[in-house]
Amino acid sequence: MTEKHMTVAMLAEHWQCSGTFIYDRINAGDLKAFKLGAKLWRVSPNAIIEYETRQQTRRDY
């Protein structure tokens, strides 16, 4: 099975947040992403899982 990378818009919809929030997390270095060309950002499933895991761990304290 091939992992599908998500666009910023797809991830924003999945997390029910704004695209600006996603870009802010990318720019802060909290969410790993890569560019396709000059403007298109993609986020791997592993990066999403890593971010969600870190956020869950922070809430547990």
C-alpha cells in the first residue's frame, strides 16, 4: 500500500482547522512538510502521526 501525502487543505479539513494553522505549524518546525515546486506543500502520514503523538503526550501532563 502506498502512503498518500496530504495537502495543507486536506490536513486542515482532517483536523478541522484553518490552512493558516497548518502553515504556522510548518513554519514553526512543529510539523514536517516538504515543497513540490515553488508553492505546493505536502505532509507525509508519518509526519502527521508524529505531530499528533506529540500533541497527545502534551495533553496527558
